[in-house]
Amino acid sequence: MKILIADDEPLARQRLKRLVEENNPHHIIHADASNGLEALNQCIEFQPDLVLLDIRMPIMDGLQTANEISKAKLNTRIVFVTAYDKYALEAFEKNALDYLLKPVKPTRLAQAIEKAAQFNNRPQAIEHATRSLSQPRQQLCAHTHKGLTVLNIQDILFFKADNKYVSATTTSHSVLLEDSLKALEKEFTPLFFRIHRNALVNTKAIQSIHKTSSGQFELKLKGCDELLTISRRHQAELNRFLRQKNE
Amino acid sequence: MDKRSLTDPTPFLPDLCRAKNVLYLALVSQLLAILLALNTSFIAGDFWISLSLNALFILWVAFTCAGIFCLFKQQINRISTALASLSMLLTINLSTLLMTWVTSSLLPALDLLIVPPSGQISLYLRNVGISSIFSIILLRFLYIQFQWQKQTKAEAEAQLDALQALIRPHFLFNSLNTIASLTRSNPPLAESLTEDLSELFRANMQTSKRLIPFKQELDLIRQYLNIEQNRLGSRLTIHLDLSTVPDDALIPPLSLQPLIENAVYHGIEPTAEGGVLSLTGKIQKNTVYLLIKNPICNDSTPHSRPGNNMAINNVRFRMEQCFPDQSKLLISSSGLEFQTQLVFPYHNNQP
């Protein structure tokens, strides 16, 4: 079995690796992911059968990582590992997700590995359990046929909904996301503000507001040539927001 | 622990939609009526007539105010205490004026108020004078009660926090995990970390001591940081410079350690590359200054990890108890750095 271990503490990875080896010396083990993003990249690269995922990790926590792994449609079974996360454990229990408590007991680990060999995760269960617990993400991941693109949330200038898809645009590129504009608005308020039925903008990137000859208002963002239309409905709210911000 | 919801503080204005509070108000109004009747009519002999007229008048005013306060209780409790007091004072006086007008001008036939020969103006002045003085006393009483309740509640909460903030369970289990890992690869280190962890727990359970020498707190911090250093490895760089802080300066136990733990938890642990945790100190004019610096973790919300203020409030409360008005706990952030400063007077003998 191919097993990936992700934890931000080197000694925790070391111990888990030793326990997995003791469980069965034939396992192929990757045990050097020290944050969620590394774990996700290594999962895509090595396609492990099982990932032992610590919950509290820098850059991307274990919950978001699990979500991205299941979005990448990998055949990887996820088992969470945690020292103490009361609310996460409740959510895992409710959604029948497997987890291990630190310090991990060899017998429990053996059970988890055995279970992983037999069953696969239900993506909805992961989605369901982790969404309610995750804090606003620091990175957004776009899974495409070319692979994984990761955007820092701070670098995103605006989200725009176009027909079915929502795109996120930075100064250098633009990617398609699976999230809905509504969900993004909920997650990233107040950093992002809605200026139109189809657009959210990064409030830190707002440069100026222009009035067009037709009386419409348009927004200019730092480092972006595209002008975004502000709808009449959101115009007043935006003005109020900017005034409050300047106070 | 993190998602513990705080109940709303007791409002300044008692809920006058509740029968019990209206009854209290009626009783207080009757006491005022008796006072006024005793003063004006007891000797003259028409005490009972005067009492019943006064009582009727004051009850009208009281119930009008109760109705208004009941209707607007949410708005009143939302504004500041000063503004609430002012609006309550105004309401009481305006209803007094209104009732005076009703009884003297609208219903003169009932002859409820004896209009003095000097005219209605003095009648209004007298009534407003009495109601102002009485309502100021009443508001003052409410304010003192409000403050007292707030303080009792804050003390109870601080004690609860003190119990809960002792050691983060997350830290405990991760430390045990570190030790479990080291028992095979480095048994001597595992042994010494077990000792450090025990010391940390012992200090946390020993709550009876009010003040300890700074050296003792520093030893504890060294042991704590030793555990964290082994957990976090190269991500944690520690910079200590406390050579000028006197070893015998007295400090409440576990007043600095939770702040250091906070710095590690919020500043080092959430970042992939880690950073420098610095603890420096100096003594100046018999005052000790301790400064903790840690990097601000670079994410969208400055303190995405919950429970940030608990340790700080707890330490602040206990410093204030030991050094009333002489200690300070200052928090500031500049750019990429978060700073926590603890300032307290230098004492070296137990009071």
C-alpha cells in the first residue's frame, strides 16, 4: 500500500512513519509533507492509497487539504490525525470519517489501514464534515487537466461569474473555480465585496471609481486593465463601505 | 473552549416588561409618595388625602415610564450607559411634565393638584425638581448595581478562563506525541522533556502562590520553550535577553508563560517557515519592562486562530490584582511583527 504522511511536526511524522513500517514493512511511505499544500501536491504526484492528514498545519489546514484531494478526484483514502480538535471529531463521527488521535496507537493505526484497503471515502462526507469547520481559506485551488493551480487569496483581484463558471483573476492570470459566487462571498467577506450580480472585488485592490458617459459607474483595480461595472443596486453599498473603511 | 459563547452582560436598565420589576417600581413610587405626604401634610392633618393624590400621580408617571422603557428596552440597552441614563432621565421628567399638565390643565375639575396662588409655573417647577432629584438617585443606584454585577461577572469569567487556559489540550497531546516519538529515537531527550512537561503541569496546578520570583517563572518558560523547540524544530528560533531583569522581581505565577505560549501558538505554529520569538527585558526606575515579539502570520485574518484574547485577559486580570493601577499589558502590531509588553513595578519582598 502506498501511504502519505502529512504533519507540520517532524517528530510526529517520524513516529507515524515508524508505526506504519511496523504495521507492514512492504508499505511504500512518503513522510515529508509538512503543510497542507505539500500534502496536496504530493497526493497528486504519488497518488497514494491512503493519506494520514494532520488537521492543524500551516498554509492549508488538513480539512481544506482533504477537500481539495477529494475535488482532484484522486483515489486516495483520507484518515485525519489530530492531537485535540473537539469540533472536528464531532463532525467526523457524524459523517463516518476515520480519524486517529495523537499519540497514535499501533492497533488503531492498523484498523485504519485495514479499513482504507477495503473502502473508499465518500466525497460528500468529506465535503460535508470539513466545510462547516474550515476557516476562510488562504489559498484557492483550481483543478484542471493540466494539474493544480494555487492562488493566494490576497492576490486575487476579483471573482466573476460567467454563465456556469466562476473565474478568479490575479494580475497575471485567471482560473476557473468550482465554487459559486454566493459561497465565495460568504466565505471571503469583508475582504471581498460584491459590486455586481456577477462580480466580487478585493477591497484592498480598489484603485478608483469612474463614471462612464452613459452614467454607469466602473471600478478600476490596481494592476488590472479591465474595468468592472458596478451595478446601480450595489453602488450605494460600495460607497458606504469605502467611507467606513476610510474612517 | 474556543467556541465558548459569552452570555450577554446584565443590562443597565432592568427589564420593565417583567411584572416583578414593575412591582418594584410601584413600591419605590409609593415610598416617594409617603415621603412627600409626610413632609407636606402629616402635621396639617390631611395626610391620607395627600398620600393618595401623590401616590396616584407618581404611579401614573412611573407606569408611563415603565411602558416606554419596556417598549424601547432593546434600543436603550444598545446605547452607552451615559446616553441611556440621559434618555431615561429625560423620559421620566417629560412624563412628569405631561402628567402635571394633564392633571392641572386637562382635568382641572377633578382638582387632583392644588394649584398654588403663584400660578402653574411653580407647580411645574416643583414637580420637575422632585422627579429630577429622585430619578437621579434611582439611576445612580441602578448604575452602581450594574457596575457591581459586571465586575462580579468579569471576576467569575476570569477564574473560569484561568482554569481553562492553564494548558491547551492541543499542546499537551502534541507534547506527549513528541515524547512518544523520542522514546525510541532519543530516549534521554524524551526523559528530559517528560520532566519539563511535569514541571509545567506542577506549576499550573499550584495556584495557591500569589507571587513568585521572576527567576522561577523564567525557568518555567525555558522548560516550556524546550518542549516547543523539539516539537517545532527549525521553525522556532528563540531569542532571550533578560540579563538585566532582577531574578528576585516578584511576579504572579504563570503571568509571562501564557503570553509566550500565545506567541508560539499564533505567531510561529501557523506559519510554514516559522520565525523568531524574542523575549527581552529591562528594569528602569524600579519598573520592569518585558517585551515579547513574534512574527504576524501572513493570512487574510490577522488572528485566524481562536481563543486569542483569553490568555491575555487572564494575565491582565491577575496582574491588576497583584499590582493595582501599576501594571500594564500592552499589545501592538507593526507591519510584520506582533508585540506584547508587560510592565510592572519591581518588588522583591512579599507584602
